[in-house]
Amino acid sequence: MRIEKDSIGELEIPQDAAYGIHTVRSVQNFFQSGEKINPYLIKAYFQVKLAAAQTNYKCGLLFKEKFDAIEEAIISLIRESDEAILGKSDSIYNKIIVDPYQGGAGTSLNMNVNEVIANEALKILGKNYGDYKIISPLDDVNLGQSTNDTFPTAVKVASIYLIRELAESFASLQNSLQKKEVEFKNILKLGRTQMQDAVPITLGQEFGAYAQAIARDRWRLYNAEERLRSVNLGGTAVGTSVAANKEYVLNVNNILKKITNLPIAKSEDLIDATQNLDVFVEVHGIVKAGASSINKICNDLRFLSSGPNGGIGEINLPSKQAGSSIMPGKVNPVILENTIQICELIKGHDVIITNAVANGNLELNPFLPLISHLFLKSIHLLKKSNYNLTKNCIDGITANLEKCKSHLISSSAIAASLIPTYGYETIQEIVKYAHQNKISFVSALMKTKLITEKELLNLISKEMGVDSE
């Protein structure tokens, strides 16, 4: 064990621990939820620290030997974070151990990052962990910085990375729905409004409408990136850049832009960007809108596939697992149910994020750890859910042609399609006759011998521009 000191006192730290006393205090103070800091946020935080180190070196504030060790350590830690993002290794979580739910506006994470960088740099120099007289987590790694500008900046960098990946998942889902639009373009079926029979539509048109909704969500996400690119790095504690070198403040964001290859820009008002987090409400609202679109689509697909024998059954979902321990052969729409639950969770996150942003105080919002964790979690979950929905459900949907036809010709809703040819009064009398005699509209229509069933379907197809063959 090694002994480290802070303003509160001393603590024993495991000799081989890359973190230090501030990290251990956080672990002791806050119960462990079992959740982890998002790996994109960890990577982004290291990128922010790299930008700060490079800027401090260029400004002559950090000497070469220290800088070289710090830079090498951070680059290695970024690689380790990438391994976590790719699911190849969780080793970074042996170093970044603080819980996502923490008090102090994110100071726990900032200090965990500072201590790990300092200790890894010491290791590169052949020194012992904890020898902070040589490289200090505060005086060297955190030079010219505060939690209050590094944390929000790292969150925004991580958010842009994840928003781009989320947009790609929407593109995949849109593509799958468009393929179904083409596949089902000539399948006539009954439309429904308010869960009641309505005029004819094609199954392809329904899927085409779903694809359009998802396309709008992609566009919203594309525009959301613009809202996240303005950062407050260089503002330090409250946005006034106290304790930061002027040259550092002028250059650090441009260096971060090069490191991340993202369109990062210094906020026009660092004080505003430090205390007000409304951008996270705005952008999460866009994520929520996407979840709402997907939620609606999933509910539609559950309805259209219901039964299948005792319900609508116009589409067949791919069978994924046995649906009952007591009813043999039952198969449930489990992928759709899973997706809906994720969407509901995201809607819940939106309420929490909105409330947490509104409850900020004066020059700082102390609830950024909660805001950022749920914000990034929503994006991550929806991205994964979209790919799962596409692969395990949408791609495998097939049409039940007989059910589509049966429901269509059994409903009086198709009467509207005959009015241009036979006139309103004539069709109204047939509908009235069907109701009075408690038979289907098509049966009543056939009795008139105005048209055969095949001619009826051809007429509807022609009206809708559908190939009837």
C-alpha cells in the first residue's frame, strides 16, 4: 500500500492502483450502482486532457520531460478506451472506477482521470505511482482547467461521436423499411383509422410511411451535431477563465478540434456555456422523438401481426423464441416488445434530464453527472436497439397475402373506391342492403352483379396504381 494525502487527511491506496486518493474518496462517498462511465465519455475526457497538455506545452507552461510522459500516457489511455468502446477489453475500468452517479458536478471523474494520467506518466518515467512531486494530477495534468469546463466539453465530444453512430443505426433501419416498401408495393390491404376499417392501402405504402418517419429522425440527428459543437473549454470554474493562461484559452479548443477531428468551437459566451445546459434537453428531445417514432412503428407491427389466427395476422414476424411455458407453439413479438421498453426508458430519461437541467443553480449545474450519464445511455441504448430491431425483426417480416385480401374484401370500407365508377347513391344502397341483411358489403355487391370479385380488386388496384397481377 502507499499513503496519499489531501486536504481532508490521509488514505491508504493499493500500491499498483493507477488512481489516487481523490478517486478513492469518491468510491467511499457514493454507493456503487453497478453502472459504468460511458467509454465514449472516458475517451473524450482523455482527449480533452491531451488538448490541454499540448496547449500548455506550446504555451511554455509544461516542460518537455513532463509533457512527453503525459502525452504518451494519454495516448495509451485513449487506445485503452477504444478497446472498451469496441468491446474488446474492459481494462480501462480498472483505472476509471468512479460511479456515474456522483456529487460534485463531476469532480470525481475529473480527478480520477487526472490521477490516472499522472500515475501512468510516472510509470513511463520509471517512477512510482503516487510520486506527485514529479508529476502532479492537479498542478500538471489539470493545469489551466476545472471540472466545470473539462467535464461539459468531454460530454459534448462523446455525444457527437455517439449521435453519429445513432444516425447510422437509423439509416440501417430506414433502408430495411424501404426494402419492405418495395417488396410489399403490390399487396392491397385494408387501411385502418382509429383501429377501425378505412379505405384500402398497400402494405408497401404503410412501410414506406414508416421509412419516411425514420428519415426525418436521421435528419434531426444530423442537425443536432451543430448544437453540441460549442464548448466551454478554457472557461475554468465559472466561465471567466480564472487561473488559465490567455494564450492557452485562445488555442486549446483548436487543438481539441484537431485531436477529435470534430467541428469543435469555443463558445461565444463561456459563462453561459458553463452554467446553462439546455442544449442537452434540446438534443435529447430529438433522441426522444426518434424513440417515439420507433415506438409507434413497433406497436403497429404488433397489431398487424396479432393473432395470428385469432387476430389481424396480415404480416408474419420472424419467430425468435418460444412464447409460453404452458401454450405449445405460441410465439410472441419479443423483439418489438424489447424495443418498446427501450423507447419507454428513453422517454423517462427525457423527463429526468429536463428536470436536472432546470434545477441548475447560478454559475453551475451540479447535476451534470446524471444528465450526461442518462443522455449518453439513451443514445447508446437506442443505437443498439435499432440494429437489433432491423436485424431480428424488420428484415424477416413477410406478408400474409390471404389475410390482407380477406380483410379487404370483407369490409364495407372499400365502398369508397367504387363511388367514382358507380356513383354515391348506388353504392350507398348496396351498403344499406348489406347492413340490413347482416352480410358483408362484398357479398351484397356480388348479388347486384355490377362487378365480380376479381374486377373489384382490379378496380381498386388501378385506382391505387398497383399491379394487380
